[in-house]
Amino acid sequence: MLNAMWLFSYKLKKGKSVEDFLKISEKLKNEHISKAKGFISWKQLFDGKKWADLGTWETMEDLKNFEKGTPPPIAKEFYSFINFLSLKSQYFTIEKSY
């Protein structure tokens, strides 16, 4: 069984508060993502301009099944912070950890 990861990179919309964004992100994780089958962790990274979300799941099947579901209202609120023109997403399986 190989773990799976998502990697999203994006910028926030102009004028959006980082503090509010992080609050919504935590609420989304606590109320929705963390309850999904196979969820392991979610890290949010920032380089001063772009954000990156690194999520880990037990299997790629768990990750894909999670993404098939209908997003709850809190997810829509989270998405309202994202500049979708800057969004890039990739999915990986973890082949080896050191």
C-alpha cells in the first residue's frame, strides 16, 4: 500500500487576509478533511508569494474518493481565498521515504 499526496500551489486573491485564510483552512481541516477515510496530514507552506498545500493520504484510492464528494460550505469559503488563475495541482504516490 503506497501513500498518496496532493500538492497544490496557488496565490491568495488580492486583499485577502492571511490570518483569516489560516483560520478557514484549520476549520476546513477539522470539520471536513480530517474526517475523510485515509486522511493522514495537511501542511500549508508559504514562500512569501505562493502557498503550497501538501496533503498525505493512506492510499491514492482514498484521496480520489475524497475528491469525488460534494464540497461542504466551509470548502467554498476556503476556495473564496484562492486565486484560481494561479492554481496548480499534482498528485503523487510515495515510492520511498528516507
